[in-house]
Amino acid sequence: MLASVPKEEGKRTGSSCSIFTVNRPDENGWIGTMPFFKDLRRKKTSSKIEKSTNIGSNSSDSNGIAQTINKSSSTLNSVYNGTSTPASSILPNQSTPNLTTSKSNGTFASLPQRPMPLSSVSNRSSFMGLNTPSVNGTTPPKMPLSTFAPRVLSVSDNSWVHQKVLLVYGHIGEPAEKALDGTVTVCHHQDSFPATMWPVSESHFKALVHLTPGPNRLRFDFTSPKLASAHSSLPAHCSWITINFLPLINSPPLQLVILLGKDSPGAFDAVPERKQREGNDLELAIRKFRMAAYLWQAFTGEQMFRQGFGRRCFRFEEEWQTGSLTFRDKEMGIMRNEAKIHVIRSEKTVKELRDLNFAQQYEKANRKGELFTIAMDEVRKRFKPDQGQSLYISVLLLDSHWDTHAKTITGHAALGGGSGKLNLAVFGSHAVQSYPSSVEEVVPAFSDCTRTDTNFVANDSNEAGSNWEAANLGIGAHLHETGHLFGCPHQESGVMLRDYVRLNRTFLCREPYCTRTQSPGVRLVLPKDECNWHRLDTLRFKCHPCFRLPTDAPMNPDESIQIWPADSGKIIVTAPTGIAFVEIFADDDDVCHAWIEYGSGDMQAGGPPKQVVLTDDDLRARVQNKKARKLKIKVFSAGLGDSVVEDVGQLVKAKDYVVKLPNGQSGFRGVKLGFSQQAGTQPQQVLLETAHIQTKLLTSIKIFHGFALDGMEFMYEDSTSQLFGKRGGRADEFMFG
């Protein structure tokens, strides 16, 4: 970043030197001392300059900065789960001062050529009585340690992440010894994003930080009325942390769509006071939906990391546009690369979309899935997916409306799923008025206890009795449907149950009064109190193409799974992409309570096993009901293919899957053999002679077909053959060798 030249064009350096210098930026943006009137130097002066520039020449760094690494014992969850760190394009001798790391002992460590994510936690310092360093590139001076400097626990210094808005949490000092309330101010890298303020409750804080591609040098300042400062205008307690942001472009994005009627005015439900204060038009709906989506991403990314899967998360399709993540961007006309919101006008009118027969929550409705079908058709027409292309699209139905006469929300459906190629989630806009539209509004939105006025807006499911609860329900329930879009079923807990009514706790350390429970909120929200994704959801995400990392090994395109009943009560499971996890259901369980997972969060190093062996005893030992009459399993491959065994006990006891070969050995048939059972077909079995006669050589295969496969004939070198099916239609022969 270029800095301006001071007003004093020249100044003397030293009492005995006759050299004039001028401060001006060089080609790398550094402010340096540039010799002026070089030819007029005297030899004596030149020798003095050389002597002064040799100070610190024994340093290990070419810039004369000592490289020291101090590990902190306060790091939590800093392991990157084995994923390799992307190579850095920043060389040590090209680093700007904003990439140096302030240490408590006063030395400065420049970033290594290949940044390591397993480095120390944020560097904590005190600025009492000293000039405050600028975030845009000034190196902090030597300073004593501050006990109350913010300590970031959720991400280690110099880590790599892949999302623009990152959720961080930490604490101030030692909360068990002295609990303080106050404010943490986050100053962003090179002032690329306005400073944001976050509440500190009992020495704990949470914050959303905005990142730009590349290294981000962030400063966290803590202030509290209970702590005196030598200079009130300077940050008394401050820490620094570097986070590297690498945007992902090699995975399919989550697309965001607002769908509205062809004659829609583009307005959403809001109380009169809100309409007057901020409006309720389409532009505001776009900003609120975008912010909600970034909250989904921040929450999911943190959950994946906590569960040991690294910094995995979905990405958005982005476009260069006027920024909305901070309200100041619109005021100043600042452009940013942010999530794109597609606006689609339906062929249906607003009246048609608000038909009570389409309203999912209306008891007498007879076409409750129609809005999902309409959205699917409109999205397919807009995006026109190519052959083999998979799309993932989350839709906001803008024309949702609280019908005060029918006491139901029209134009609304909460549904998610898809066909595999077009995966869709839809949700109404009836709670959008309570959403934050920028990062600065997140805490106020989740702290707003204003009661819901049902004369104008809905209290959805009687769980949105106040503004912050309405934001919870709207943002969280839409995330729930987006989970269905990614292939997640309902679970025993977490977002895919109804845990999203606690989504606010992800972003706050103190919860306000809750009308849903008629009780004061949690005074201090710790990670254990927060909303979460169920473990089975994160296992699906780990394997999902939208969550892939650059370090993941290439995926085998064959996602299939084969299950082979073997002797001694064993079941052999094979998959070319590897076995990811197995869900176990006892009797008639609606949701899964027991499972087996294979491999780690790292998709490198061979990935999960290609073959596993299961037994009825092992499966039964994992369920709570040991006396269950029937066990059902659902096996998932790393390619997210799946295969179901409805009754494990019956499968291992069945003799139909064991075949005696002519040489006396046993062969095993897969459970999918003959599974189609099409009308007019009959089972047929052929054991290829080349499999058990070593002298038999297969030379070619003839395929008999018309519009369908009629038969296959296996031709041998000795002019014999074996026929599977029948001869008919056209014959194509495929020769070997």
C-alpha cells in the first residue's frame, strides 16, 4: 500500500552528514530513505553510513529482523487434521511490515516462506503510553505484555481458511480469576473493512471477521470501563493475529435465489416502524438474505473445524458489486466481491403463489408441495444445467405473507431435497424483517427483544415471539432446508432436528430473554451451549463436492457400494471411493442413533478403507436396544453413494448368497444381483469357466441388443462359449488382446 510523501521534502540525517533524504515509496510500496545528490557525498560520510547500516547484520533474516517462534499454551483446537498447507507466494524478503508478528518479548518474527498453520495463538501486547500502530502496515514497537489483551482460541495464528466471513471466539485474561464485561474492537487488514465492535461478557467474546484473499493481519482491542487506560484515545490491551484466506473456486458453489411473482412489488412483510426506519423493498431483502447466507457459512465452517474436519465449508457464487457486508459500503460506493443473489420472476402471479392450497402450514391445503415444484421449474429454466452438472440452489420466496384472516403464512414452504442433479431448498420471507443486513447488525439483531406484532408479521410455530427469535427461526430453518439440499436427513439433534432455535448463541456470549421458553436467556454462552450440526451431517459434508479442499485427493467417479454376505455371519462391504460411514437403525428407528465412521477428516493419504467387514454382533453392540429384533444398516461411500440392508440378521443367515463353485470353493453373490426384478424377467446364473479352469482363455464377448440388452455370449479360445440371456437383435463382438 503506497503511503503519501511527507510535506517536508528533505531533512538532514545526522549532524556530520551532508546528505539529503526524501521519504517516498519504492516499487514494493515501502517507505524508504532515498539518497539525494548522490554524487556530492564525501568519502567520510559514506563510511559512516555503511557502518550504521551493518548494525544487526548477524540476523537470520535478510531484512535484519530476528526470526523467533514462541509457542503459546493457550491454543485450543489448533490442529489442522493433517491437511497440508498451501504454498505461500510471499517471500520473507518481500514481506511488508503488516505481515510481521509482534511477540511478547519485544522481538518481531517475519512470516516464513511457507506459512505453517500450527503456529502460536494470537500475539498479545499492551500499548499503554505508546503510539497506536496502524493496521495498514506499521510494525508494533517493543511493548510489555498485557494481561487483558484478547486471546483468540478458535483459530491459531497464521492458519489458512476458505471463507470470507470467519467466526472467532476467545477470552480476556483469565475468566476464572477476574470476569470482565467490555468491548472487543476488530481492526481489519490494511483498513480494508471498517472496524467492528463486539460485546465481551464475563471475559468471553465472539466476533465475525471479514477477510480479503491472502494474509490478513488483524488487531483485537479490548476496552472496559473497569480498566483504566493511560491514554483513553489509545488501545490499552491489544493482540494481533494473522489469518490467511484462500478462496476456493474448484468446487461447485451454493447458489442463492430470490423468487417472486411476475407482478410482485418486491416487498416483504414488516411492521410499520421497520418500514419507516429501513424499508422492506427488494434491495434490502437481497442484503439481508446475503448476510444470512454468510452466517450459515461462518457457523458451518466453525462446526466442521470443531469436529476435526479442518476448515471445510461450502462457497458461494460471487460477483463484483456494491458491498453490503458493512453498511458503509453503500454510503461510500465501495465495490466488493460478494455472494450473488439471483432474482427470478416467476410465471405465476402473487395471487397464485399465495393460494391457500399451496400453503404448507395450512391444514386444509391439498397441494402443499406445489411451491417447491414451481421453484424447481423456475430455477431449471434460469440455470439450464448441462448434462452431468449438479446444481445446489437455496431459494427465498419473497412473496410470503402472513394472512391474518386464515392465521397462516401464505406463499411459504419449508422444503429441501432434489434429484441429484438439481438440489433445491425453499423457504419463505416472513421473518426477513428481523434479519441483520450487515456484520454490524448481527449482535443487535440477535439481541432485539421487541415483541412480534402478529397484526403485521407471523409468529412462526409460536417460536418467534420476539425479533431475535424470529431471526433465529428464519435463518436457522432455512439453513435446515439447505441441509436437506446437501443430502442431510432429519437427525436426533442439531440443525436437522430443530436445534436452530439456539442459532443466536453461535454469535453471542449472552442470550436475551426468551419468549419461547418464558425464561431469561443463558447468562454466559459457551461452545457446549451452542447450536450444532450433528456428527452424521458433518460426515456427509466431509465427502460432499461442495466441501472439497484443494488438498483432497482426486475422487474416483464410481460412487457405488457392493455388499457381499459371506460365511461365518460376516458381511463384506466394498467401494471404489472407500467406505465413509455406516448408519445403524434398530427395529423401526426414524432417525439414526448409532453409526460407524471410517477414516479421518483428511481426505488425503489413500482416504477411507476400500473394504470393511461387518458382523451382526458388532453392529448390535453399538445400538442402545440390545434386544432389537431387526437391525438395518445404510452404508455410505466417500463418493456419497449409499446402499441399504433392511435386515442384517436375515442377510447373514440366508443361503441364497453363497454359491458353490465346481472346484469346491465358495463364491458370494452381491445383494444387488437381480435387485431390479423387472416384469417379465426370470433369474439366470452363469459361472464363467475361466474363473475356475486355469487353462480356459476368454477371447471375446458378444453383446446381443436392440433397444435393450438381450444377452451376452462369452467366447473361449477352444471355440466353446457360454450364453447369458438370449441371442437376439444386433450382435456386437468385443475382442480381447
